[in-house]
Amino acid sequence: MLNKIKNYKKSYLIINVILSILLIFFVANIFIFKQTSFIFLISSLLIPTILLILIFGYEKKSRRFKYESLFYVFAYCVLFLLVTYLIGIFIGFTKNVYKLNLVNLINNIIPYLILIVISEVLRYEISRKGEGSLLSYVLVTAILICVDLSVFLKTYDLSIGDEQIKFICAIAMPSFFKNICLIYFNRNGGIYPSLLYRLLLDLKIFIFPIFPNFGIYWDSVIYTVLPVLMALIIRLHLKQYKYEDDTSTVLKKGVLYNYLFYFILLGLVLIINILVSCSFTYNMIAIGSNSMSPKIDKGDAVIYEKFDGKNMPKKEQILVFHKDKKIIVHRIIDIVDISEKEKIYYTKGDNNISPDGYPIETKDIVGVVKTKIKYIGIPSVLISELIRK
């Protein structure tokens, strides 16, 4: 028994020494070396991870709540994406600076994917080998926070005070709470729940063409609170399985249908990305008033064909256009030809008493409505009204 305790203490000592050296290295990188390349970060994490596996072996034993944790992480990540993108239909979206092309795939997506996998392997190894050692958990969490900071180190000009605040709010705070909660996911479900969380919510920065325009500070609040809230909810779910003899069968009944449902929701998020990104012919926008009732009601979403400057809108079609930094959806009631290429459009909401008191030039046109989807814009409209109050 004494020998076993001594062996554990020796193992903890070796693990904590390796982690301490690695943490010092990454802290030095943030303040001195300032290296942000994926090759540098991957190799810096890969070497100590391999070293730990060679010394202590790879942990293969599954966690008790592996399948339950995996399902709940998947479900709540998908629900989060769906709700935020539905809200984004009304509050607007910001375009991603990264294009989904071969260059981005090679330079960013694949390297970041590899970095995520290595990070989660290291987290998993420490959560198993360092189990019972709070210091090991603190060290690996600090290391992976430093890795997150290093990835986006040159995205902000940290010589400017305002940029420092943005960096702390947008990167540091969400990373701190995320990495603490991922240790919890790891302890309960092993590597897969935390890996899935990061694939769905971290990797999207290089894949999705648009993001809901909450603003940097609301983004900070959302992505700081999200992992904590998710961890608390999952903890409540897992309590019901605490005394189950065979937890692998808890979600067995209907598990395929459960996953299929959330895959469909994830597909809906991708469809919203495609329709709202304005990178394609057809796009979508939520309706925030009843000015077009009964044809289009408040809370509906319309799918419109983007105006290309060639297919000119016709009378009685429903126009999507800019006016005073707002997007308006009203019907064309008259068209005046100015020249062969230029027309002036007059519009009116079907439910309005009088026409709109301004002409619409060709440069103001966004597109022409093709169809509508009932009620899908209600969540985003309600949230927007609450924010305005």
C-alpha cells in the first residue's frame, strides 16, 4: 500500500513538472516569442503529450457517462447554434473574414483541427493520469488557455488599451471558463464530449460564412456563460443516472432518433448560414412588423433572390431594399423609367394606408421576395424587441 502511494506521488510529480515547464514555455510565448503559427503551437503541444503517453501509457478505459455526456453536449451545442442564428436573422450578421476555400482549408481549418485534437488528448490524459491532483488540472487548464490566447494573439493590436480590453473580453474570458468546463466534460465522459464541443463551437470560426452580430461584448458574455450553463445542466441530467447499473443503455431506446433530430437542427443552422450569408443567390431575413400583413406577418421570414443588376424588379413584386440603414420589405406599386439602366421604384406596405413617402433607386435594392417561412423569425423578433426596451 505504501509503495502504491509512493508510485502515485512520483507519477504526479513527473506529470506536474512536465506541465509546469510547458506552462512557462507558453506564457513566455505570449509575452516574449509571440509565435502564433499552427505548426509552432501543434509541435509545442505534441511533444509533451507524446512524452506523457510514452512514460505512462495511453488511457483506454471509457468513462461511465461517456454516451450520456456526448449526447447532451451535442444536443445543447446544436440548440445554441440554432437559437443564436435565428436571432441573427433579425439583429443581423457579420461576414467571416475567412473564406471556405482550399487555401483556408490548408492554412487554417486542418491545422486548427489538429491543434484541437492534440489539446483534447492532452486534457484527457491529464484528467485520467492526474486524477486526484488539483494542481495537474490547474496546470493543464492554464496551458490550454495559453494555447487559445496564442492562436489569436496577432488578431488584436495589444499595444492599444482598447484592443487589450477587446482581447480579454473576446478571447481570454471565454477561454478561461470554457477550459474549466471542458475538464468537467472530460472527467465525466472522456475525450469525446469535450472534443465535440470544440469541433462544433471553436472550429466554426474558420468554416461558417457569417456570425450573429451581437457585438464583441455580448459575444463575450454569451461564450463565457455558455460552457458554465451547459456544464450545470448536464450535471443535473447525469444525476438521474448516478445509481444506474448499466448507464450505456440509458439512452439506448430511441438514441438514433435523438441524434437524427439534432442533426436536422444542425442542418437548419447550416441552411441559415447559406441563406443569410449573401454569398449565394437566395438569402433570408426576418420580418419585424405587420406592414405587409396578411401576405407576410410579423415573425415570418422571407427568402429573397439577390438583386444582380440585370433582372429588374417588376410592378407588384415584393421588394427588399435599404432605407436609412434599415432593410424594408414592401410591395412595388409604381415604376418610373429614368434611363435604359436606371429606374425609380415606389413602394407600399400591403397593410399601410398610404404609400412610402420616398423613391427607391436601383442602388438601394437588395432583392426580390420569392417565398416566406411562417413563424421562424419569431424568436429573433422577440429578442430584438426586448433588447430595444
